[in-house]
Amino acid sequence: MRDQQVVLVVGASSGIGAAIAKRLIAKDHIVYGTSRDASRVKLSGVNALSLDVFDDGAIAKAVDTITSEQGRIDALVYSAGFYIAGAVEDTPMGQLHEQMHAYFFAAVECARSVLPHLRAQQSGRLVFMSSTAGTVSIPFHAAYSASKGALGRWTEALQYELEPFGIHASYIEAGPIQTNAGQAMRASECKDSAYAKRTENAEASFKASLAKGLPPDRIARVVTKAIDSPKPRVRYRVGGAGAWFPRLQAVLPERTFRSMMRSAFKI
């Protein structure tokens, strides 16, 4: 891998993606950052691109722009998306499809767009923002948990395919992170829902955990490590919740662990 790499950060206008782009710039990498509206990417030194992750053509166009301007692309960081909360019975299938696309299918399409270039170079890095929720499901956040779990399992399988080409795929599992994700949450609620009070409690508990979560730069440091390391891991678990919740789930009796989760989310 080159010391200075050309990196595409999908979802770089705020939060985790912006922190990642900022740290990569500080490490002297060439960074392209995307948002649905390029004007929202305001970081000094970042090349801003408009990219709607629901538009496969826009993804391919962004990659073509980078390779035309730089002659290469060395790494992809996928940090875009939004999360949906609510009971499964109250969540329309359209919202479920949107959630799976935002966190999973669009990440797959981004990877498919850059992989031919990385294979030609016989090197490259792919880093995806999964979540502890992909291993330890969050009550009343089933769609979110499923999308993050799919991304993690897919990355693990992908790495077997990429090993002969000198390409490394990694994903990040962290617990709550201090972002505006709570304000951007899309709630799936229906009138007279049988789950109304428990949904409200779970959503409030999750939002409260975000306010006390890890700073985005903590994640950015790990992502930068995954890009710069000669031997990156496939999975990086970050922070106390990211490390301990999967371990507790693995060692505690199922009833004990589920009781703990019900208590934590006040359901």
C-alpha cells in the first residue's frame, strides 16, 4: 500500500464520516467525501462529491470521477445511512427495504464499484461501519440490527474472496456514538399500536445512550488504523459496549442476558 492513499468516504458531511475524513486528511491522504448534496461536505482539504446511495448510477459516477482525476482509488469507507426504530409489526415493508438498502445494499454496490480498480492494483482497503447492534440486537430496532448484522457477515465472507488480490475488508462494531443519528431517526409507529409504550421507552433509551456515547473521532482513529495497517483485522470492536456486550451475550445464560437488555431499554 502507498503511504498516501486516495480514499472515498461515503457519508462525510457530518458525524462519524466527517470525523473519518478529517483524520484521513490529517494523515496526508487524498480524500473524497460524499453527501447527497456536495455543498454539505465543508471540511477543508476534502474533495466533495454529490452521491445518493439509493442511486447505483451515482455511485459508479463518483468512482469514475475519482479514478479520472487521480488515476487510482485505494480505499473505500462506507459511513452513510440512517436508522429506523419501531416494532416489527408497525414497520412498513417499504421502510424495511430502505433500511436494508441504506446500510447494506448501497455498501455492497459501493464495494462492487471500486473492487475492479483495487484488483487491478493488487491492493486496497474496504472499511464498513457496522455496529454492536449487528451482533447484539437492540429491542424495537430490528430493522437497524438486521441491516448492521448483514453488513458484518457479508464483510467476513467477502474477505475470503479478496485475500489473493492483496485487498482487505474490515468492519467496525461500536456501541453508542455521539452523533445526530437520534434526531435523524425515522420512527415506524402506527395509531393505536399494541407496542406503543414499549417502543417509546426503547427509542428514548437508545437516544439517551447516544448522548453518552463515544466521540466520533474514536471511531475515526480505528478506521484510519484499518486503512494504514499492513495487516488489518476483519472486525474491530470499539469501546466498552462494543467489546463487552457481545462477550456478555456469549457467556451469560440467555434468559439472564435478555432480562438485562429488557431492563436497559425499559421494556
